[in-house]
Amino acid sequence: MGCPFKLGWYCIAAIVGISFGLGACSSSSSAPPVRWLPAKSIPLDDFALVNDLSDLPEMKGIDSQVVRMMRQLEIVGASLAIAKDGRLVYAKGYGYADKEKQIKMQPYHLLRIASVSKLVTAVGIMKLVEQGKLKLSDKVFGKNGLLNDPDLLKINDKRMEEIEVVHLLTHAGGWRNRFRADPLFRTLEIAQWMKTKPPADIRTVIRFMLTQEMIAEPGVFYDYSNFGYCVLGEVIKKVTGMPYEKYIQTQVLQPLGIHRMQIGHSRLAQHAPVEVKYYDYQGARLKLGIEGKGDSVSRVDGGTHIEALGPSGGWIATPADLLKLVLAVDGLPGKPDMLQAETIETMIGNAAQTDSSKTKIIGWRAADKDRWWRTGSLAGTGIVVMRQNDGISWVLVTNTGTWKEARFSFDIMAAMDRGIRSVKYWTKQDLFEWMKRFQTN
């Protein structure tokens, strides 16, 4: 097995939390002790991954490409995980999780995953479809819709009553962000309009959107919609009788051995244990704080309503945990999938064969005959999830945004393509198996 099994005591020291960074085995003054670590509620295997386990000569080309990209785009920290044929062969952090405190990025640090959250939500919806609790053709709004609660029956545009679950999954609900700002980034204004305390929660945003007019009939055209996926979170809540986050955690993630994924928070002071600090690019504009106090804040700390984004962009995770989910819905031989082959094919539609319209794709961002990918972008976050037919899957996520915004994903993909081509042979180690050594009951 090689490297991992030679570092047992090092990793055990890291796991018990000698320092905040967990990769340093001395309690220096620059790394405060982990007094806040909820050891009883977090399995130790979540902290078994440290950078040294992926210090492999054959992967130096990937290291070089990631570091080069970070230097060019002034990225403070990044985290990368790579799987080959179902094995976690690589998990490494680059730069800093918190630059001011000099905390190095490690594979166990949690980061915002932005719109990759949509893939998580889509898997949850498709699981309910398989269980017969939901149909893709189910109507969402109106008296005969899934969300037929009294507070959601005041609908201005009756075309909304024709919206089906599949329309929300495929960004074809009938709204168009080109002409109206994304409502999930207008929660302060929406709260004022709806005369509620800011920031507006997703229920308030839905009630606001029901007062608006649609651009077209549902299913007519594709227009990327965070709002549609947030509505799907309410659908999950209504159908299961469970809060959206709890359903995803208990029915989708925990069966895969994913323990710490959760909806993040807008403010740094509310961050989860071992979550990174986020950085906007130099010169980025400030915003009014979402709480409506009139303060100007950074978009990464109080300027974006992460909680409301939830099902569309609010999850935090490690790249290794995201790979566990990807490998469970990739349709490739190796690890068994949690969804049926027909369901996975439905999610991709015929895009993998014909490069067809994105409206046929569920959860993923795009696909072709060789690979499927999901991207995400928030202030302070850039992420790409890649699943390839050659058995290679990878996740790279940063704690820093760039002036390129969503186009940053192309830089990530280009760097990773170059890095992967440089690998002459793949290690046989499986860090998933290494993590199992530290599992507790």
C-alpha cells in the first residue's frame, strides 16, 4: 500500500487535534489548540487525511500546475482530491486555509462548494423519484402542486402552475436572470419588499417570486436558475416531512460515509469547525450586509446569504467527501452506485452521446462523450467536479475568488488537464481504505 501505512502515528497525532492545523504535531503559539473540536460528534476518520499522505513523486506535475494557477490568479488556498477506478489516490491542500493565522490548507478542511450543491440536491430528488415518492412530471405550484400550502397559493402568473419538478432540475422553469437579478442575491431587497425582517429566507423569496411574471412557458428555454434549485429544497421538505438539510445528510450522505457536509453560514464568526476563511479578489466591491444594518461588508463575509442559497449553493464539504458522492452516481464499474443505471442516464440525458442542450442535464453542469462536469462560483469560491470515462474523477475547490468570477472554472480545468496528462502511472494506494482505519462506532 505504500505511503499511508508508514505514517500511522503522524496521522493519529493529527486526528486528536494537537493543533488547529492538525498537520503540525507541535502546539505552537501560531496554531491555537482545537478546544472547539466536537470530537464526540465527528468520526476520527474525517481527519485521517493530511497532506503528507499525497506527497508522491509521480504527482509532482499536478502539484506544479495547481501552484502555478494559484500564483497567477492570487489564490490563497486550494484543496484537491483525485480518484482513480474508485480509489482515492490523492488528497492535498495548497496554500492557506487561513492566511492571517498561517494555517496551512489540509484535505480535511471544509470549503463552500457553491453550485456543486445543485448536484447534491439533484441526487436527493432522483432518490425520491426512485422510491416512488415523487415524479419528475409532478406540478410544483398551485392547488394541485406539491407546494400547495396556503402561503404559496397567491400566484400572479398562472403559467407558474405548469412548472414541473423536471423544469426546475433542468433550469427551464420560465424565469430569466438576464433581465432580473438573481433573487437569491437580492434577499435584503426582497425582505424590504415583503415587509419582513432581513435577510429574506427561501420561503419569503418564493412568495416574492410568485408575485412576479414569468418570461416564458415552463420548459421552453434554458436559463440558469439558483432559485429553481432552492424551490427543490422546499419540495424535498414537503415530500419527506424532514428539513432539506437533514434529509440529504441522513438519506444521501451518511450511507456513503460522509459525515461533515452541511449548509454553511454567511458570517465568518458562524463558520463550522475546521472550515476555511474565504477571500475575495483585490478590488472587489463591497455590499450591504444581508442583515439590513446598513453596513458595507465583504461579499465573502456577510454579503452573500449562504443559508438561503442552501440547495443551490450553500453546502460546505471536503473534496474527498464530494468524490464519495460522485463515485456513487458516476455509472462506472467499480464502486456500486446509489442510484439505478436508468436514473443516472436520465440525469445526463443524451448529452454524453450528442453534446445536446444543457436542458437535458440534471444536476451536472454539462457533459460530453468523455466526461461529465459540475462547476461552481461564489465570491471567495471556485470549484470544479470532474468525472471522466477513463476512471479518473477529481474535485478542486479554492477559498479565493478571482475577477473572472464563473469563468475561473476554465482555468481550473485547464490546469488539471495539464497536470493529469503529466502523470505517467497512478499510485495503487486507496486513501478511502486508509480513512476506514480510524472509523469509530
